[in-house]
Amino acid sequence: MSTANVQLIQSFEDRFVAGDLDYVLSILTDDIVVHEPANVPYPGNHRGKESFLKLAQAFGKVWDLQGPLDLDIMPAGDDRVLVLVRGDAIAKPTGNNFELRIAEIYTIRDGKISDIVVHYWDTAEIVEVTNGVKVLQGDRN
């Protein structure tokens, strides 16, 4: 199952970057939850497909990616996949350069993504390069 899960996440990442949101939404469970840390411009738990779309839009309001992301996608158990992300970005609120370094833990349920936990390498630097801007607030639970 872990090979299929890795392929699912690879297709999610590829299609998300390509802007194919119809496909992306089709491989999310209706109750998808994305957990973002407190010190990012879009903190909290974002529940459901509509919230996922709002979160994706919020990310685009904050970051201008400066090329393709480097992704290392690996199985992390029967129902989880770990993705290590690195990429160069410009913080749109300030124009500051920033190296995005993220670890994302995906949970797969019945062949779809049901949960994403996002860990940033340095959230204090995110606050600094974005001037602490907040563009979206998810649930705190």
C-alpha cells in the first residue's frame, strides 16, 4: 500500500503545482484537515475542501515561488507519507527572499488524502520575512 500512497502524493504535488485543482480536490476526503503552525500567515486547522482551497489561495498571496520545489517523497507507515520540501520564494508582503523548508505528513484513508500536518523549518524567520502578516485563520482545535 505504501507504494500506491507515495504515487498518490506524487500526483497530488504534481497536479497541485500545475494548477489542476479539480484533480487535487478529487483525491481529498470531504473532511480533509490541514494543520498549519501558529506562526505562519495562515495558521490553524483548515477543515474541508473549501477551506483547503482558501488555504491554497492564502499561500499564493504570501509566497512567490522562484522555481520548482525540490520534493523528497517517502512512505512513513501503512497509511502515511512524508514529504520533505525545499524551495526558494519571495515573501510578497515584504519582497524578502526566503528558503522554504517544510516537512509534510500526509495520512491516506481509502485511497484519498484525509490529513496533512505541515512543519516549517523556521517559523520565526517566516514571521520576520512576512512582517507577521496574517491572511487566513483556521480553527484552533
